[in-house]
Amino acid sequence: MRTIGFGAFLFLVVFGVWAASSQPAACAENRTAVLRIEGMTCPSCTFSVKAALKKVKGVRDARVNFREKQAHVTYDPARATVENLVRAVESTGFRASPVAEEERSHE
């Protein structure tokens, strides 16, 4: 079995602690917006909406549901706003508006 020196061991411990502590902080800042999407006429319309949303800087994930006519978008509020998301959807020719919390359907 091979051993490592104390310096290498200390480096690995410090690096591990840093990596573990930096990840949850980034996730804690994410928000989820739900947008009502109007004008989608078929399930393939969801691909255009999803692609446009994912191009917005700060968007971590986008799920678009044709049946519910909604998009669920996880984003970093320091880099993106709901207004950015709405504009992205509207750039594809569809209409979008934020959905109030009590109106949201959960996929």
C-alpha cells in the first residue's frame, strides 16, 4: 500500500471541505419560476420553448409541459429574472406570463 505525505493529506482535506461547502451554497440560491405558455399547438412546440429558456444565462433547468401549458424553470436570480424568461419564450413566438403560486400545477 502506498502512503501519502502530510502535506498531500492536508491538501486533500482542505480541498474536500472547500468543494463540499461551495456546492450547497450555489444550489440554495436557485429559484423556480412557473410560466403559463400560450400558443403551443403540439407537443413539439415544447422543444422551442425549452431551448430558448435554456439559453438564458443563469437558467439551470427548464421543463415544459404541453398538456399543462406551463414551463417550470430553475434559475439563479443573481443572473436571470422572470422578465428574462418571459422575453425568451416570447422570442419564439409564444406568449408567456408568470403563474401565481396558488395556480401552479406540479409535474
